[in-house]
Amino acid sequence: MRRLDLCEISRNTNRPTTRGTAGRTSSQPHNGESLELLQELQRAVQACQRCIIITGAGISVSSGIPDFRSPDGLFQQLKQKYPNAVSNGKDLFDATLFTDPGMISVFYNFMGELRNLVSQANCTPTHRFIKDLEERGKLLRCYTQNIDSLEKRIGLETSFEKPVDCFVPAKETVCSDSMSENSAGSAAKQGEASSEPARQRKNTSGRRRQTTLDKTFTRAVQLHGDLDNVICTICHTRYPFTKQLAEEFCEGAPPPCPRCKEIEVIRDLVGKRSVASGVLRPDIVLYNETHPQSEIIGALSEYDLKRRPDLLIVIGTSLKIPGIKRMVKEMSRCVRDCSAKTKRAGAGKTILINRDEPPRGWEDVFDIYVSGESDRVIELLPALPTECATSEQETASDGSKGSKISSAE
Ligand SMILES: [Zn+2]
């Protein structure tokens, strides 16, 4: 692994930038070796056709969302804010917190605040770089550990299910997940057992929108979910994580699930015994929890390995999570194997971009380690032909929220 330190690269690249000015510093003289590495990095991006990107919290810091592990990151902030309840900020992202009523209150308060912070965040130049790669047909997939949905906001597809129109013949019985059509009887029945099969109803003929798993459809896999929705702990109904719900979260108590409450009322009306009622929690995956769609994620990453990726860029992560470590190592092996076979000039590199150096053991995984904030590194890559930002996202490109940069995760 060779190291490219951005401090050694002149800021005066004589290249017009289209990526804002976040992180600019005064000019410094070129260092020959660093410049050579930078050119190698540029060639790798230019030459690649099937890039895999794996990201962590470091890519969102310039949008105003703190990372996790840096000295001024979320874990430290949580310790300072809740000194009596939180000895380690990581505890607030661990599923075992639900066994401690004090921690539950802190968790809800924190998640309400985090949701509000995330909802105001703008996409960064790094998010736009990933989207640019997709628009140029170079991105196989992005895997992100972030729960801020900025990939979704920049226009990368994050859903696992592709909507398709299909014809449904008259009187065919199909499943429905519409809550609004709940009958009193079925709702009361659903409260009886979680293993109850999905409610069914008769359909009239016509075109219906259903979903299917298409392995090329998802462009950004959110490995830990996101803060766009909350989910019931009992019936697993999802609701949008609205500002109003965030305010309830900030009060420190879990809001009850509307559907469970409805079932409770109906059961009471028909004289049935009461059953457990759920509360709402953020639809994210905590430590010591399994992603509910882990099988799909596994299938997608296996599929990507078979598609022979020719560039791996890992950005803004301290590589501490075991699942991520495994994924990065597998992808790296695959990129190198593929490049050895194809021998296409410039391609086949494995690159880490992060402010902090990776721990020991990663020297053989990456060809190049770029030390620096990802937005600055992205600025030095070849200008891409199209700007992808929408008017809302364009606001983000001025970097106005992004002066605070710190290390990944
Ligand atoms: Zn519920």
C-alpha cells in the first residue's frame, strides 16, 4: 500500500473545479511521488468500467453530520451530553440498550435530534462524485454504512425492490399490505398471533404495481438502514419518520404504534383479550442486530463479485465493523484477480480515502491510501462531464454547511 498525502499536493492544479471549495488550503509545492500517485488514482477512475464504492460516516461530515469515532465525533459528544447514562457512545447504537430504561430514554432523545440533523443535511461533493460515476455507467454499486439517506437524496436507488406493472386477472386473490383497508375482524385476528399469514383480499382485474428483486436495480445499499422511517417493534408496520414523530422521540419516550393501538381498540370492542402492543423505533440496524434484509444484501454482494469489478474505492470509514472488513477484503481480492486477468491499463486498483490511516493489517488490501478528507480528494479527480444535482441538491454544492471536516466514523 502506497500513501498519498494531500498536504503534499499543490492546490493549484490548473484545472477548473466544478465541485465547490470545501477544504481548500493554501498552495504547496508538488511532491513528485505524490503527484505520480495522484495521476495513478485519476487514471484508475478514468479507466474503470465497474466500480464498487464502500462508504462510511466520513463522507457526510462536511454536510454537518458528525462522524462516530473521531475526538469530536458522535460517540464523544454523547458521552459529554449524557455523562450519567452513557459511558461509551457506541452503546447507543447497540441493541442491548433496549434492556435499560434509562438508555432507552437517551436513545429516543438522541435519535430524534439525529433525525432532525440529517433532514437538514445536504449532499457533499463525494456523494455527487458517486452519482456522477453512476451516470457515466461506471458504478456497479455503492455500499454505505451511513443512515443519513444522502445517497437516496442525490438520486441513487436504495430500494431492493423494483416496481413493475403487471396484469392481475379478475377475482384472483392477492396479498395486500394496505392498512386503510383493514376490516375489524382481520385486525382483531392479526393481534392474536404474529405468525398470522398476510391478509388477503379479492381483486378486480387490471394493471397492478408489484415489486420484484432485480439485482442491478439497487445502486446504493444502506447496510444499516436509514432515518427516513420508523418501524413498530411488534407488527413491523413502517411509518415516515416525520418532524412530529422526531419531537416525540426528543421527549425521550417511545411513541406507541398507531396500528397496534387500532388493533387493541378493535379487540376490546369485539370482546377479545388484549395483546402486546408495539412502539415505534427508528428503522435502522443496530450493533448486535441482524439486518432484516441481510440475505438480499448477501445476494447483491455475491452478484457484484461475479460481475468482475475493476475498481474498489473505500471512502470515509475507519474499517472497524467486522462485516465491512470482510466485504472490503473480498471486493479487494476480486478486483485484483479480475485486473490480473484483463490487464487493462490503469484499472484494477484498490483505493482507500480516509483522514485517518487504517489500522495494521490493511497494507495488503489497498494499492493506494489517500490521506485526507474525501471532498478534497474528489476535487482532484478528473472533472466529470455532467452535474447531477437537482435544484435542491444544487444548494448543497456550495459547501456552505461543510466547513467542519474530521475523520471517518
Ligand atoms: Zn404495531
